[in-house]
Amino acid sequence: MSKTNWRRFLNKTNITALIVGLLTALSALVFIYSDALHVQSEQLPAMEVLPEIVEGDLYRQSFVPTSEGLTKIRLLPATYARINEGTMTVSLEDNEGKNLGTWQYDVSTLPDNSYIDLTLNNRIEDCSGRTYYLNVSSTSSNDSAATLYTTVYGGSSGLMHNGEALGCSLCFMLEYDLPGSSLLNAGMIITTILLLILFPVLTRIAMHFFPESKIALLVFIELAAVIGCHRILKHAALGVFPPALLAAAFFILCVLWALASIILYRLIFIRKISVQKTAVIALSIFAIMMIGFLTPGTGNDEQVHYAYAYKYANIFSFKGLSDPVDEEGNVLFYMRADDAELLKTFRDVPVYITEASYKNTAKSFTLFCSDNSLHEYILSDVADNPSFNANNAPLGYIASGIGIALGRLLHLGAVPTFYLGRVFNAALFILLVYLSIRIIPVGKETLFVLSLFPMVLQQTVTYSYDSSILGILFLFTSVTVAVFMQREKITAKQFVVLALLSVAVALCKFVYAPLILILLAVPSDKLNVRNPKSVKLIVTSAIAICGTITFAVLQSRLHVLDYFIPSYAPSSGGSVFAIVARYYEMLQMTAIEISDFYMHSMVAYPGWYQIYVPVTITASFYLMLFMSLTRRNGEDRFPGMGIKIYGAVLIIISVILITLPMAAKFTDIDSDTISSIQGRYFLPLMPLLCMGLRIKHLRADESLMGKVQWGTCYIGFIFFGFCFLKIFGAI
């Protein structure tokens, strides 16, 4: 190579890429071939809890390690979200009855739905293929005891209670320390060298598309790739998947990550496309990733939601317009045989994802269905719901039902048809978000960030009716804000749209119906009528009442008010004042003690799918949300304090409607906090809440708003990368 070519080659960009590549390669060698490799066995996913473990109970779990060097056992307790009393004792014995370790826990300090670690004082060297026993006992009494999760996934068994076999297994994980030399084989070494060459090359190619001032951003992708390589190769040591397969899959993901980052960066900062177009692109990318990530049946209550969506597919196909009943009163349901078999398997599918979840999905995958005819099934035989009379959201299954109907029309197999329903559900949400961001005059980036919350994506790509609820509330908020911000009078078109959206909100779920009343705060001078206040009151009240009654009549749910008869009334003497005081006390303690859980679970559920998302990721999403609340240059209109207070009151009413039924029907009488509430229940309130929290005295230019968009997407990639590594790399 000539001197001139050497100078051209040794430019600033190439030298930077070389240094980054060498540093990351060195880091990879240190991590991958360290003295001890902490590897985790394939987890046994949680499915059911044992009865409360009280004094006199002895649970004994047998297990056989698959590798040498056992150092830690992890168990999954459940506390019923309450403060319990007593002590739980866990001990480990070998096949000869020798005690290898004893651990005692004050049950009042046990985490709920989070693993506890039983760390051995001495590493068990020669344990592969030998039988060991975990013994669990407690000094607690009924109603103040904790318990443990169990599973029957994959035929798991070996658990005994006071000498009687239970036919299930405790949910546990085993961790081993393996010598670094266990990775020193030809396949692992070649794979490592190839990856260490490819990652710097990938970084150098990516640098071509980034300005020099942003090159440092690529270091994070490089480091994430190397750490991922390290985790993947360590996990391959257990032989769950071949090292080459895992390495190839991870490298492809890294390439797609870098490619998507480059595309989004150039679209946002170079071509400066609109926020709504960026949202469509980003949501499409992440929706595909989330759809692939969540195997069939692992969404929240997806078995029930899938059955409802299938009923809608039958309606669209003019089959099953009503629910037929057999002679014994059982509700009948029309399904294809393959679809019915898939629905039945959801009963045995845990919501916790493991490598086996993907293997089982791949095994049951067939592109086309051999028998496309519909057969008659008893609904309770294929799903847990005995009837279709408890549909909380009549509009929630239209999109997914169309997807199923199309899949059957194309004779697709059960799994492709299932995924097609998910795609249609996600497409509906993306369309509503696009319209919302396009219509709203301010806060476009706020809706963008909220739509990319992993929990929002999770609900919108499964069969949950939350897809339509979230999309409709996004759109309702956008149209309402647009009406408030405009200087002109409300047009007939806007009036009709607001009326239709108000009815849709009332039909979604009655707990969000109070938000409709925000229309009463629309300035009277925007209405071209003689008595605008009376018109607003009459129209808004009529919409709310008619929507709620329609919801109740359509679903035979006029008894919905039964949810507000508190189960703790007898203990409080039955007086209204005592009941309200008790509820307020529980709500206050819930906000004080576990509000961090709700804040976390609104972004990404900590522990759902057994993936404990770091607080740093959720905090980063909230940081982007906070930045999106700043004022744009040129924005000169803000709602008054009175409107903000009124909106806050409506949101508080919705919060009461969400929490009161949970306190009344699903919470123990003596509990200090309200049970069964999840952060995702409050997500539909977030668009309107954030619009009221917009910061008047902080200004932001287009550049900052672009960084909010790209930063949110980047954090989203980190979230999915973490999930992938958690499942396949035993982080």
C-alpha cells in the first residue's frame, strides 16, 4: 500500500473505529474467558401458588443438576401483597440426608413475585446427575403466611407435601460456576473471533451514516453487542442451543438494531420527517419485535381475549351471530380444530417466557390448515370463560377478529392465524396514534413517547382490548386539546367527531367515562349557539349516560354496580362513612408503599415474563417523557389553572373507579393496601394527564424534540436487547 493510501486509510474515522474495536475485543476476551462463568439453568416458569405455607407443612422438592459446580438456588415466593408474620426455613440435602445449607427468612421481608437467592457457602463440585432435595417449612399461621410458586410446565414434578406427591414442581432456578476453560473449544473460539471481527466492521459501516459529533453513540451499540456475545456464549455452555446458532441470531439482531438506529436518526435529523410518520415507523418496528417476543398465550389473559376475538371473527363470517346452547345449558362455540387445540394449550402456557416457549411455538407451526371447516365445541372445554357475557370492551376485538377471519379465509394454520390477529390489533393502535399525533397541535412528542412504552406495546400487540382503549383515549385527548387550542369556533365535523369519540370512550370501559366530562370545560365562545353552557351540559351528560347504558345493555352488565358493594363492610359496621374511611386509608397506604411498583409497571412490568427490567430503563423512558413536556418555541397558548384543576378532578374520579372495585372485591379485609391493581390500568389516563402537566416556563427547539424521539427509540432497542439477553443469556 502506497504512502498516500496509508494516509487516506489512517484517517480520524478509521482510527476511531479501530480503537473502539480493539477495546471492545479486549473487553470481550476478559469477560468471555474469565476464571469462573456464572451460568443459569433454564428456568421453570411459575404457574400456580401453593396454599399458604403454615406451621406443620413440610414441602420437599427433588431435583437433579445438569452441570457441575452448583453455587446458588433461586425460589419464587408470593406474599399476597400483604405483611405476613413468621419464619420460613429452607434447607438443602443430598441423597444421603447430609445437610448442605439452611436459610431462614422473616416472611414479613420476603419479596412478592420476585426471586430469593439461596447461595451455598461451598460450591458443589461433583453434582451433575445426582439427586438433591429442598425442604421448606414455616412457623406462620393462616392468613399471615407466605407461599411459593409451582409449575407443571414440561412435565415438571418431584414436589411432595408431608410425604404425599403433588404432581408438580417448585418454580426454581439453578446457577453454576463453570471454569472458563469450558468455553475453550474450537467452535466457541471460532465463533468468538468471528464476532469480534464483525462487530467493529459493523461499527465502521455505521459511522459512515452518522456525523462525527455523534460517533460516540455507536460505542454503546458496540459494547452492548460484546456484552451480549459474552452472555450468549456463556449460556451456550449448557447446551440449550448451539453456540453458532445463538451467535448468528444475536449478530443479526445487532445488525437490525444498528440499521434501525441509522434509519431513524437520518429520518429525524436529516430528512426531518413529521412526528406522526416517525411514530408509524418506530411503532411498526417495535410492534414486530414485541409480537415475536411474546409467544402465543403469554399476553395478559390472552386465552380469554383470543376466545372473544374468535367470536367476532365468527360474526364477521356470519357464523355464530348468537351463542347457541346445548341441552345441558353449555355455551357452544364454532372453531377450526387446529385453533381449538391451540386455545386449549393456553391453559398450560405460563406467562413467563423461556427458551422452551419458542421451541414449542416452532414445533406447532404449520403455514396452512388442512381442515378449514368449523366445528362445534363447548366453550368451557376450550377456554376458561364459561360464557361471553362479561365483555368489558365491545370495541376491543374488532381488529383482531378481522385478522382471524382473514387468516381462516386464506386457510392459514392456527399459529399464523393467531399472529395475524395480533398484527391487526397492533395496526389499529398504530393508525390511531398516527391520527392522534397528526391532529394534536401541541405535545406531539409526548404522545410519541407514551406510545413507545413497552407496557403499551405489550398490550397493543396481544389480543387485549387495551389496544382500542389506549388508541381511542389517545385520539380523544388529541381532538379535545385541538378544540381547546384553536381560536375558531367548533365546526360541525369536530362536534360529530367528539360525540363519536365520547361514545367510544364510554363503551371502552366505564372507569374512563368521567374523562368525557372534560368537554364541559370547552370555552362557551367556541359554541355557535344561544345558551352554550346548557348545550354542553345536556350533550355531554347524554353522551356519558347513553354510552354507559349501551355498554351495560349490550353486555348484560347492569349488575356492574355490584362491584361497589365493599366486601369489608361487615368489619366496619356497614356505615357509609366507615366504608369510605377504610377505602381512603387503603388507597393512601397503597400510594405510599407501592406507588413505585405502579410507576415501574406503567413502563415495563417488573417480573412479568420473569424479566426484571432495570430501573435505569424505566427511568430513561420517564426522562424522555419529562423532556417532551417542555414548551416549543412559538407556543403561546396554555390552558388555565381552572381547567387543569377540573381535569385533575376527572382523573381522580377515574382512579377511584379503578381502585374501589379492587378494594371492595379483590382485597383481603385486613389488608393495608389494595390488591390486584397493575400500573397498566392507569395508562389510558396518561395522555390527558400529561397535557395538563406541560411545562409553561421551559422552552425547547426542534433539535431537542428530535433528540426526544430518537432517544426514546434508542431506549426501546435497549429494552428489547435486555429482554433477549435475559431469556437467552442468563444475565
